[in-house]
Amino acid sequence: MEELQVGFVGLRRGGGLVRALAAHPRVAVAALCDLDQATLTAMAPDFGLGDDRLFTAFDDFVNAALDVIVIATPIEFHAQQAIAALESGKHVLCEQTVAYTLDECAAVIAAQERTGKVYMMAENYCYFHYMREWRNLVAEGTLGTLFYAEAEYVHEIADLLRDPETGTPKWRLPRAPIWYCAHTLGPVLTLMDDRIVKATGASAGRHMHPEEDGLGHLDMEVGLFHTQKGNIVKILRSQVAHRHPHSVYYTLYGTKGFIENGRHIEDRASTGRYFNVDTMTKQAGAQEIECPTIDPDAPPEALHGGHGTSEYFMVQDFIAAIDNKTKAPIDAVRAVEFTAPGIVAHDAAMQGGVWLDVPQFR
Ligand SMILES: NC(=O)c1ccc[n+]([C@@H]2O[C@H](COP(=O)([O-])OP(=O)(O)OC[C@H]3O[C@@H](n4cnc5c(N)ncnc54)[C@H](O)[C@@H]3O)[C@@H](O)[C@H]2O)c1
């Protein structure tokens, strides 16, 4: 089978995705695009790319002879670039989240349907090794029927909101914390095989940065959700609170027990807890479980991307969808289901905590 000609736009975080894709035998790194010429010039020799394969203008890049475009630009560009890439006949792997507005979310779904091309959200946290193990546990019925999940992503990145030296605003400055909800909702909705239908939210004030009035500096946002199956999900997000190391946390409750990871990853793993009412006693309580981000059985090249072995398995699913002519596991509809609830929860918070319907796309 011929190699897929793959182009990449946005090369900072995108640099990790280039390495993750390049490790796949079906992929040829065929073009790079970034506003910053120095970034292009620095990366090009690693892939033997001449100047005609380097682009600073997306409009030229999107029309190049490519099979696939991987998008890792700031979120405000995701929808328009993904739609343009699909329309020009490319399959798309796009960083999360889908967009900042519900209209743009709907437009990405429409473009996927119209073009028949593969769109996949690059939601890597769904592919952490422990998440893949938990999927098996859930499928085997070890937790019984799931009815509640909670997730948090508290990661202080104040320096990425506004340059601390110059005061220059950065692209994340206007991003409400809970708009960035795919790392929390993605894994729990995958495990629950469910989607959000109603949302409310609460936003804390600006204790951390009282001098700032943008959305990005809100201390904390909480989203509370009803799901299509009648379950409840709660998420917590902050990008300014002092929690070091940052917290990536999931807990799920089912009719036979619960499972949770440790909030802090050390040496690419955390220690979580797991309880099963059939095999454990209340007196002894939950047992500790290791929650590694790396699959110990994966080949060495699985570590080329980053975030443990998550990106290796994510890329495998993406390429398999192209080769098998199927929708990707996190296709545009699913990607919007990982995105839209955060947009609606923020709106609900701004309206004082009302409950709002989350638009449905299936
Ligand atoms: N999944 C993850 O774990 C993870 C981690 C970090 C970032 N991200 C996502 O990756 C994306 C990029 O984040 P980042 O931290 O690399 O941002 P960044 O600001 O550090 O880098 C963005 C890069 O894109 C380039 N760029 C900006 N606008 C462009 C445009 N219109 N056309 C071409 N190039 C453009 C910039 O020059 C820069 O090189 C975001 O969507 C972010 O949410 C995901």
C-alpha cells in the first residue's frame, strides 16, 4: 500500500504529533505549515523536506498534494482549517477541542458528512494505557452499570495566557477554563458510552488574578451534566490555580464498585484505587491499582509522540479508519460531544447556574 502523504499545521504541540505520525509505517511526512518560518526551517531537515514543502500560508498548504492534514494550531483556527482541509479532499486529525462556538461545531460535523472524509479529534487522554485497561474492565462488567463519573484537569498555565515579561496576550487568554473539556469529558464519556444532554455550570471569581478581567483567568469552573442514559457527570477545570504538579483525575461509580486514578502522575503513572463488591470486602476496602500512561508491551516507537503511549494508539485508530473507510472512533460527532457540553456549561454559569440543553447531533 502506498504511503499516505501527511501535512502538519501548527508545529509546537504539533511537533509531537509529527513524531507520533512519522512512527507509523503508512505515513510519509510530506509538508509542514506554520506562521513562523524559523520553526519550519528548523524542522524541515529531519524529514528531508525542501522549501516547496514548507508553507507559512495555510491557504497554500491546504491545496498541496496531500492525503491527510494534521491540525495543531490555536483552537480558534481549528474549525475553519478542518473544514477547508475536508473540503479540499483531505482526511483530518485535529487537536482538541473542536471549536469555541456551537455553530462552528455544527459546521465541522456538516463538513465531515458532506465530504465523506475521515475527521478525528486528537484526544490523546482517551488513549492513556490505564484508560485502555479501564475500558476492558468496564466491558467485562467489573464495575457493573456505571451511573456517575467525575473528572478534573487543573493545570496552571498562567504564563500561556499572558506573557509574564511583556504582558502580551496569548491565544489562550480568552479561553474559558471549561471550554477546554475534552481531556475530562472524553475519557469518561468513552468509558460510559454515553453523551451529555443537559448542562449547568458555576464559575469561581478571580482570586488568583484580580487584575485580569478575561475569561481565561477565572479561578475555577465546574460543569455538572445529565447524560442521555440518565447518569451524572461532574468536571472541574482551572488553568490558573496553584496545583503543582497538575491534576488529571477520573473516578467512575457503577453498581458493583468504583475506580479512580491518582491525581498526580509521577514517573508516568499514578496510584489509584479500585473496589469490586463481588471480590472485595467492605472491611478491607478498595485495593490500590497502578495507572500507567505507558503500555509496557508497546514497541519502542510508541513513545515517539508523547503523553505515554497514548498518541501511538490514537494514530493507529486514525490511520485504520482511513484504510478501512470507516468513521474514526472520535469522529466529528463524537468530538463535538466532547466539546459542546463545556461551551454550554460556561454559558449556564454566566447565567447564574441555569440548566441548558446541549444540542444533539445524532
Ligand atoms: N492534546 C494535548 O495534550 C495538547 C497539549 C498541548 C496543546 N494542545 C493543543 O494543540 C494546539 C496548539 O497548542 P500549542 O501549545 O502548540 O500552541 P502554541 O501557541 O504554543 O503554538 C501554536 C503554533 O501554531 C502556529 N500557528 C498559529 N496560528 C497559525 C495559523 N493560523 N496557521 C499556521 N500556523 C499557526 C504558531 O506559529 C505556533 O508555532 C491547541 O489546539 C492546543 O489545545 C493539545
